Amino acid sequence: MKNDNYLFWLIGIGSLIFMGFTLYENYMYAVHLGSDKQGIFGDMFGASNALFTGLSFTGVIIAILLQRQELKLQRKELELTREEMKLTRLEFNQQNETLTKQQFENTFFQMISMYRDNTEKMTVDIQGVKSEGKPLFQAFNKKLNDDINTFMKNRFKKNNDNVEDKFFDNLEAEKLKLTINELVTIYERRYKSLEDEFVKYFSTIIIILKLVDQAKIDDKFFYISILKSHFTKYETLVVFYQTISQDPNNEFRKLVDRYSIVNDLEVKLIVNPNHFLNYKQKQFLNDYVTQSDKFFSTSTS
């Protein structure tokens, strides 16, 4: 573009020099003419006027071309300005996302610390045996299994003429007979005896799950995995029991299902493994339906 301007200026200056040279030559020619030949000079000067008019027109064209080049420069500067504004907006959005993520992480890890502190401070008395912190979940599950065994034993005796000694021979079969409703009933009875401590525990868990769920961040499962990494296997088992004891539309259960909180549960810890397998199957079907709904809603829109 600078080369084009240089060419225009060269043409313009060349035209001015040519016009000056022509005028000078005409003048010098007229000086040497006699009075009887002045008319011929006038005719020649008229031709020069036509030439000057043409050169003037050339100057106008050059001015237009120069203005056009200037407009191109202005458009390019405007495009660069728009691009710079776009980059500035993108940088602002990135900074905003970074700030949002930092604020979320600060809150998240504060909640994780609160969860750990609250868990360590938990104290329960299970039939005269005091348990504190994480070990209480194992103690709770042991007593819960005792309650389940007592229930199955009483049912076996009722159906087998009070023949208790055969119960342990049929223990595995009796475990598979345990329905999920029976399990939930036994769990809720044991849970109520320790409700004060467990309410605070599950309240903290649901606050953390809601915090992650409502956050405008990517990789939500990464932060969920951080929470899950703090769970002992017996703690995960209690969370599973609490989950299946809730209505499918319960907020706690929906969040546990959505983020697969108990999917890593050791099946051998459950009295009837079918309860966990059925739960995972329902969860898979619910996820499939949810993803299908999202797909079709996106396709129609």
C-alpha cells in the first residue's frame, strides 16, 4: 500500500514537472516568434490548455485513488480495533472464569475441611460402646448387620418350626431373601438411634454436592472424586443405605445418583448384593433416559 502511494505521488509530481516544462517551452517559443506569427502560438497554447485539462483530470483521479487507499487503511484499522476488542473481551471472560473457579475452589475446600472436622468430632454410643470419628461407621455397620441377622433368624425360625440350628446352614440363602424394603426398615430403625449425629453429617455432604452441582465449572466429577476420596468403605456403605432409604425425587438421592457417589462400593459388604446391583441398574437406566431426553431436545431445537 505504501508502494501504491509512492507511485501516485510520482505520477503527480511528474505531471507537475511536465506541465511546468511545457509552459516554459511555450513561453520561450513565443518570445522568439514575430508579431505576425502570434496567432499560430495562440493555437498551440490552446492545444496546451487541452493537455493541461487532461493532466488536471489525471490529478483528480490520483486524488480519488489516494482517498480510496486512505479508506482502505481506515477499514483495516477498524478491523484491527474490532479484533483487539474481541481479544480483550475473550481475555476478560477467561479472567472471569478463572476468578469464578478460584472462588468455587476456596469454598469447596473450606467445606471439605468442615466435613473432615465434623466427621472427626462425631461421637456415638452404640449399645454402651462409644465410637468416634471415622471408626464409628464401621461400628454402625456391624450393629446394623447384627440387626439384619436377628431379623433373618427370627424369620427363619418362624418358617421352620423354631429350628434355629439350621439357620447358619441356610444363611446365604436367607440373605438373598432379604428385600430392600426390609433392609431399609432395619436401617431406619438403627439410624434413628443416632439421628442427631448423622443429620449433621449428611447435611454437610449434601451442601458439598449442591455446591459442585450448581457451580459453573467444568470437570465437576473431578471435585466429586476429591470428596469421595475421603470416604472409608464403611462410610460409603452408610451413604448407600441412606440413599436407598430416600424417595427417588429426594434431593440427596438425586445428587448421589447423578454423581455416582456410591458406585465404587464393595459389594461384599452388602448383606444382599442384589440390592446394590439393582440400584446400579436403575441408575444406568435413569442416566440413559436423561441423556436421551437431552439428545432429542437438542435435535428438535
